[in-house]
Amino acid sequence: MTLTMKKSIFYFFLFCFFTQCAPSETETATKNNAISVNYPNTKKVEQTDDYHGTEINDEYRWLEDDNAEDTKGWVGEQNKVTKGYLNQIPFREKLRERYEELFNYPKLSSPFKAGDYYFFYKNDGLQNQSVIYFQKGLDGTPEVFIDPNTYSKEGTTAIGLVGFSNDNKYVAFSRQDAGSDWQKFYVMEVATKKQLKDELEWVKFSGASWKGDGFFYSRYPAPKKGEEFSGDNKNHSVYFHKIGDDQSRDKLIYQDTSNPNMYHYGGVTEDERFFVLYAAPGTDGYAVYYKDLDKKNSKFVTLFEGYKNKSSVVHNIGDKMLVQTDIDAPKYRLIELDINNPDPKNWKELIPENDNLLRGISTGGGKLFASYLKDATTRIYQHDYDGGNMKEIKLPGLGSAFGFGGKEEDKTLFYTFTSFTYPPTIFRYDVSSGASTEFYKTELKFNPEDFVESQIFYTSKDGTKVPMFIVHKKGLKMDGTAPAYLYAYGGFNVSLTPSFSTSRILLLENGGVFAMPNLRGGGEYGEEWHKGGMLHNKQNVFDDFIAAGEYLINEKYTSKDKLAIAGGSNGGLLVGAAMTQRPDLFAVALPAVGVMDMLRYHKFTVGKGWIPEYGSSDDVEHFKNLRSYSPLHNLKADTEYPATMITTADHDDRVVPAHSFKFAAKLQEVHKGENPVLIRIETNAGHGAGKPTSKIIDEQADIWSFVFYNTNSPVKYMDN
């Protein structure tokens, strides 16, 4: 199996609400009368910080303490206001009913093989969590392996399979509650479905990589009571757990107490010979080490020094490592490295860098599968281990494909293809013949042929050409009257590619436009594109986003009174920066779980890991740059801002809710005009992972109700 670096960055919206009521209406309903909002009083405190001789007021600092009674009271009052507003939107319930209808279809993952069994995740339609099934062989009868829906009444427990033993007798699985990044690991015997007594706590950003009778995993020390979801996480370390042992007996494999902010994680090669360790100061470059598990008491050996580059071990053939790297190749290449002669002059180039981004390489069936992005759409090529015998795997069209993973002996692999108008479809791939056959096709309650997707290139402020996907109903009149939803991310080397979403159908079938630009800061064109939107270049990201909005208006896709902007996490920062820099350009802003206080983000949980991307206010030059765009610090008094719905969650231990709390309080203070400024704080939810279906349906009803209402856009009522 491949050993690639998997970043745990999620860009999902966290919206949910409590109850809904809506009067019956006729065919359409619009914003005929503004809904009045009376905001709760938010106290201010005397708090001034000195940043390199510059004094910065932080009068809402008290909202950083999410356990304080004052904060809890404020949260309750804000939720009451938000609930009261949303419940008055007359078509909300009809939108919810339509989305539930759209969402209610079976959803399957690609099967993956472990010994005699195939495993897959399936949601029948409206189950809160997908159920894990297994079956003996491809023709076997599926049985429930683990049903997460039995773990909590609210459906807020997520279960994931994180690693099979190499004899396929055991599997480690993770449990996450209420959306937190914290995980607990357990072990189950595959054939009998018997859960063993093993229970591992305080695991975060880790898989389970097996060697013999146990597995390697990464965890933090137990946090202080009351700081589980906001405290500063330090000393991420690698341990080995032997089946049957209490966690207290787990063997410490790697720790770096002199650098407590580092992340440490890794995996075992398929032949079980090496443990490959990645050591990262944050979300950008990292060092790579290996440990020879066949040699007793062997030490870790440096394979790649940190922390300027990204080099990931894909596979090994004896002493030779196959490595995907950006060293001397900003769009990546594959090299072969002999651990006995590791000097770069001895590297053998197997797959050279080319004009397209080499996004990743997987292995299965004794082959390499190289996945490229060409203008943010997938191309897949099969290679032998020496890089030769290349052949392209024909995909159904332009979109996104992922999968092709397996063990060397596997003859059949699976992959999924999707696009904005092509629902996720699973294909079976025969390694020897190269033939793909449709394995599972999603059946939906609408016709994808009703919509059209395209890709255009627009010009940003500095002349850079930026690609953008645009999706709308066929025959839509381009006269500026359509509501538009502009969504982006722009950071952390993350690539946004075409994906299918039933919630967007609510927008598209009501005559709306969906637009997704691939901003700098992302990884769509390699490291140069990424670096063009990080650190002191971060303003490029906001300029790209603003230029996308201007393009949609100038080309009559929409108008400024109809344009909504959205993004989550780093994308929430994007929305916050755009709406503070150009409040006149947008009708609606939806910053979700955003990084809004750029001067203090690194002081909470894992925020310090983002310093390589953003810089830190502890450095005077970075402080000046961060202050120039920090959403919280660029809100101006007596300014009319777009209709805004800020969203966060009480168990978000990735981007702590304090960011959204403080931004909402300040925005409500300085905003003038009738546009609403709301914040929705979800309970028993986190940064996005494991969100139950019931909350997803409620959140989407609220999002689109808020967008349609505040763009004064007609909503057609669908028959159920």
C-alpha cells in the first residue's frame, strides 16, 4: 500500500439548527419584508496587547473561554436570535423537504479488500452515519460489520476503519464523538466481529499501521481537564500498541520534546520491513526518517531533512524506496532512492516532472497509478515500478477520480469518478487488461442533463489567469438576475476539483449559478501556485476571489445584489477577508468555522501548525502582514456589510469557536443597515467530520433559505 502524507484539513460547512416552522405559501416566495433582528448586548472588557510597539485592543477576549458561564449565556442568546430569524423565512420548510428528498438515495464507497473480505461504507439514504459492511468475495452477501448509528441516539458518533493487520485477522477502528478531532482506537477480530478489550485515548491525526501483533499510532498526552477542545496540543508522539495490552504499556517509538509543536506520524511499508516517519512543524514541508524493523533496536535514519520540501515514500522494493518529491520539481516527480547510497546524485528518476501537477501516486496489483491534475481535473496513468509501460486510464469525462489502491497480489481495484453534474460512480478496474467496468451507479431524483458545467479563465488584480468552474441550468438567461454562490478555499496546498453535491441542486434548479475558482494558495498547479498565495503573498488569494466575483457580475451571470460568497476553515478566513475588503461587492457572506483572529490563531489547539502557511504575529514583519487582512481587525465602524451568517460549533478543536464568537460580536457592533448579522453555534458538533445526516439536511435548508431570502430571489416550491 502507499505511504503518502495525508493532511487532516477539512473544508465543510458546519451549519445546523433546532426547529423549523413555516407558513404555507403559493408557488414562490421572496423577501418582501425585511425580518428585524435585535442583537444581544455583548459586553466589552479592557484588554490591550502590545505587538512590537503597536497596541491592539481585544475587548471581546472573554469570549475565548468557551467554558465560562458568561460565554455559554452569550451563545444561548445568539442562537435564540438566529433561530428566530430563520424560522421566519417563509419557504425554509419547503426547501428542507426538497433537500431531504434529494439527499435520500443510497451512498456507497468503493470496496476495499482485506484477505477474503471486501469492505465498504453504505448509507441507505437518511441514516445519520454510514454503516460499514463486509462480504466474503465480490459475490458474497453483505453483512453489517459496524453500525455507528447504534453508538449514540443523536447520530453524532463517527466510526472509521484505520488499519488492518497484515494477516487480515484484526482491524483497528476509530471513534470520534460530536465532531471532535480527538479519536479513540479499538480493535476487532474480523471473522467473528468480536471487539477486543483494547482502548486507546487521546489519538489525533493518526492511522494504525500494523507490524506483527500490534500497530504504530500517534497521540498527544492527555489534556488538562476543561481544556480538551481549546488547549494548546503539544508533544505529538508515535507509540506501538500490542494487542491485548493496556495503553499504559504502549512503547514510545518517537518523541521530540525539544520541539513540542511538531507533528509526528508514519506507516509501515507493505513488506513490513520499514517504519517511515514524517516530522512536520506544520502543514507545509516536513522531514522523513525510516527505521529498519528487521533489525533489533535499530535507530531512525534521516531520509530527507526538514522542512523545506515534501517527499513521501510511495513503496519500497528491498532497499530501494520509491519517493514522490517536489525537490527540484515544484509539480512533483517520482524518484528511486537506494538507502545504501542516498546521495541525490545517485537518485534514479522514474516519472519526471511535467506541465501538470502530479497530485499523488498509489500502488496496487504490482503497478503504480499516477494521478495528475490538468487545470484541476484528473488524469490517471498506470506504470510499472520502474516508471515504464505507461498507459492512460480512460475516465468518463472531465472531473475527479480517486482510488486504485490495493496490495501487490490484488488483481482487481476500484475507483470512483465524479463531477459537478456526474454523481459519484464506482468502477471496477482489471489490472492485467486495463479494462474499467461500471460497478455501482448512483440513482438520483433529478436529471443531471438539465445542467451544464464549464471552466473559464479570468484575470486577477495582478494579471494572473485563474481558472473557475461554473455550473448552472441549461438555457439560463445571462442578464444579471440569477443568484450566484461563489465558493473557494485558497490555501494549504489544497486542490479543489469537480465534485457532486445534492445541496447545490437546490440552487441550480431555482435558476442559480454555482462558481468555484481555483485560487492561488491551493495546489492545483503545484508548489509555485501554492507559494503564490501563502505568507506575504496571502493577499493574492483575496484578490483572486474578489476578481472572481467581479467576473461573474461583469459577464452577467449575477449582480452584486445577488452574489453570495462561502467558504469554510481557511475558506472562512477567505470570506471574512473578502467581505471586509469589499463589503460593497457581495449580498451574502457565509464564513464557516473560519480563522478570523490572525493575531492569536496559533495560541489554540493545533493552530501553531499553520504558521508555515500564514506566519506568526510573534514576528514583526508577519504581524504587519497578518494585521493587514485579519478579518477581526479590519472591521470598520459604520460600514454596511453583506447579510452574514457565521457558523461554528462547540466541539470544534481545529479552528476553535472563539474566532467566530469574536468576529460576530465585533461585526454586530460596527455594522450599519438592515442586513442581518447572525451566528449559529452548533452543539455536539466540530469542524465538520462525522456530521450526522439530520444536521446536514437542516444546515443546508438554513443556508439556502438565508441565501435566497437575502438575495430577494424567487424560490419555486417543488411537489413531493
